[in-house]
Amino acid sequence: MSEDLGFVHRFEPGDGSGVTLLLLHGTGGDENDLIPLGSEILPGAALLSPRGKTLEHGAPRFFRRLAEGVFDHEDLLLRTHELAGFIEAAMKQYELDPAKLVAAGYSNGANIAASLTLLHPGLLRAAVLFRAMVPFEPETTPDLAGMPVFIAAGRRDQMIPPDNTERLAETLREAGADVDLRWRDIGHGLTYEEVMEAKGWLAEIPPLR
Ligand code: MLT
């Protein structure tokens, strides 16, 4: 664990391929949560895993919310820019290739990954979003031409209405992203099968292969 660069985070060096996986945990998680998932879905990648800086009754998150599924827009924008600054600083500090940065997030972490994608186009080479929602409606359409985005969603998710995830996919597609939205008849919890699906999907992305 390191507290450098403004975020408590974990960094695990990769095998030298230059690919980095940014891991973004869900509400109540921390920098350790997704390390096993990261090593599974993108073997050999360096892992950069920050802890969200907002606390909700002691539970770390990446931005504040006013209620379940209702986000504090101002805080979301501020935290997204702050996280982007951390990522850029970490890429320099650990001498990572900024062209090979992929994000994987779950729930609140998927939402900040979607926000990073919309507010900082070009920062992420690709994104894996497990249980994501529309973080905010962008005022101007970012240029996400050709950016591969994998979204894994649950039809029985109690926290995320299916049309919200569909709207996120649509927003990203309108911006030019190459979105692969996969539905399963499951709830908010992540399943092994979809982790394996994400792994297969990532294995097909040049130049990560
Ligand atoms: C959020 O607040 O980002 C979503 O409601 C999902 C979550 O609770 O983490």
C-alpha cells in the first residue's frame, strides 16, 4: 500500500509488456479488492489500484451520492478530474505506457470509470465496466472513436435499472466507442462467468494481446 500521489493505492508491477490495468473498487471496497480479479482478467499487466477518497458512513467510494443511484454531480466532476491527475502522475512515477492503460471497475468503480471515459477521452485505451450506470449526461459529445468498452450488466440488478445501463451504452456508442454490452439474468453481484467473459474480451484487443 502506498499513500503517495494523493491516493492510497496499490501498485503491482507487470511482466514488462507495458499494459496497465487500473482497478476501481465498489462502495465499501478498497485498493486490495480487485487485485485478484485484475491478475485474472489481464495476466501480466501492471495493476494500479487506488482507494476512493470519499467516505459514506466509513465506506470508501470514488464520489459522493445523495441517495442510491443519485449522484452529487459537482463532487463527481471534481473527483473524476482528481483521479485523472492521480493516474497521470502514477503512470509517470511507475514508468508505465499511457497508451496501454485499461480500466476495470465494479459498481461505483465502474461509474467513475465511465465518468473518466466521458471527461478525459484518450486517457483510457479500453474499459471493462461491471454494473455501470450513466454517471452524468455529457454536455458535449466526447470523441471516443474506436475505444473498446465491455459492459457486464444484470437484468435482476436491484440498484441499476436496465434502461440506465442501456442509456450508458448508447451515450458511449454515440461518442464512437465500440461497446460490447452483455446481459445476464443475475443481480448486482459479480459472477465468475462474466469475469471470464471480460478476460476473453480483453484478450482480443490489439495491442494488448
Ligand atoms: C454508485 O453509487 O456509484 C452506484 O449506486 C453503485 C454503488 O452503490 O456503488
